[in-house]
Amino acid sequence: MREVVVQLPKLHDGQRRVLAEAKRYNVLACGRRWGKTTLLEDLAVNVAIDGKRVGWFAPNYALLEEAYGRIRKTLGDVVSTAAQSPHPRLELVTGGAVEFWTLEDPYKPARGRAYHLVIVDEAAFAKRLEVAWEESIGPTLTDYQGSAWFASTPKGRNYFHRLWVRGQGEDPEWRSWQMPTSTNPHLAPEELDARRRTMTRAAYRQEYEAEFEDADGNVFRSQVLEDAFALRGPEEPQDDRRYVAGVDLARTQDFTDVRILDVTDEPGRLVYHDRWRGDTWAVTVDRVAGALERYRALARVDATGVGDPPYQSLHVRSTRR
């Protein structure tokens, strides 16, 4: 293999810590200007120079173009082929490659590809990250038993947040970090103080402290999240307990997801989780309604894009109880 040398930015202590603690699947929640992009590009460049293949994923094409341009400039003469069609990619003289994919259609990216490393940049902003990961991106790691990185500023309690919670648990293949902007030593503390004074408390916590916020601006810290959303085993409903449910209705290509929490005490606890796809609406309604009736749970139903009939059927079932 041809020996090559490229100039990469020096990593700060927080970035080096993340690399030292990394496992196979890694989830990095970080504040703005922490140095996420520098870390990800360091990973991609080093793996590609080593003659291996990297898949870089981002929510939209604009973000891909920025990453493509920066990595191409960093690699310089090490790039043997720089192509934009049918998708951006960089082939290296070492035999390695970096291929870039948008997540605007979660079912399409990188099908048929095999990677040693995949990177999902700004993962919290990918609208269908769960589908993209489970049906498109994850399988590309099978051949080489590759590794994955999800990195982003948080954006509420979406699938990125669920992956982050998994990295806080006991799965030996997953690791996650919460890195506030203040852990970047190259930023002036007085600048962060100025931002804190001019932003709402919730916005600053999310954008600069890498905290997970719900729609009401309530912060979800790591231990609370782990306790609330880790299912330690289904629990039988109790008459003296209060339950709420979140229901995501889906078409046949996606998953219907039902989660029921015991909210009698703070914080809540996940006591029931069911997830499936492919059934008729009649079967789906019966399955969802059965779980809600069993726990006497008040439910918030997300039926976006599936139409009114299944939602109305559940509404009628609930009002008859």
C-alpha cells in the first residue's frame, strides 16, 4: 500500500477522549461548535487512507456537499477519483473510498454497498433515521463487521435520542457521550456567556449544553432518560397506577410502535413496548386498542400520513370504554 501523509487538525482533549472510549456503535450528542465535524472527518480520512471504505450520511444534500468539499481538500493528491454522479464519492490511491449519501429518502441510500465505517452527521435532523438505519445503513456494516457513528446537536426526544440512551446502558457494543460546547477549549468563555444571556434557557441548553428537551422545554438528563425509557421487562397493569401511551401508526412499509409508561411517580417508567408492521388496519387497531384498554392508558397518537380511518377507529374504541 502506498504510504501517504495528510494534514489533519489537532484534536482537543474532549475529542481524544471520545475516540479513546469508542465502541462499535457510537452516539455523540454535542453542543454547537464543539468540534463534531472535525472529529468525524478525522475518522473518515484515517479509515479511508488505510484502504477501507467509508459511508458518510447526512439529512440533506447541502450538508453532504460541505463534507465532500472539506474532505476532498484535506486529502488533496491522495484522491485518485472525485465524482459527483450518481452520488458524491472520493476514491483514494490507497484503495480506500468515502461515499456520500443523503437521507432524504431513507429507503435508498447505500443499498448494495459494504462499509468498514459509516458516519451519520447531524443525525438528530434526519426525519426517518430509524428506517434509514435499520433498513439501509446498518446492513452495509455486515460484511466487514464495521462500526458506526451518529453525531448531532440534540433535537428533542427523537430516534437519535433513543440511540443515545442505548449508549448509556449496558450493551457492550454501544457508547454515547454528552459534550457541551464549553468542553471545546478553543472557544472563549465570554462568548458562551453572551449567547446564554441572549437565548432562551431551553434553546441554550439544547444548542450549547447538548441537553435533550421535550416540546415544553423540559430537560431530559442521562439518568432520567435511562430510567424512563429502558424496558426492564413488561409489567402487569396495577389498579392504583396511572399509565400514558405513545402510539405511532404506520403504513405497511414502516413500523407501528406502542409504548406505555407508568407515570404515577416521577420519573415515569416504560412498562410495555410493542412494535410491528405489515398487518391490516383492522388488526393494527385491535392490537393497539387492546394494549391501551389493558393498561387503561391515555394515549397520544401520531397518525401523520396514514389518514383518518385508523385514528377514528381507535378514538371510537376509547370512547366506548
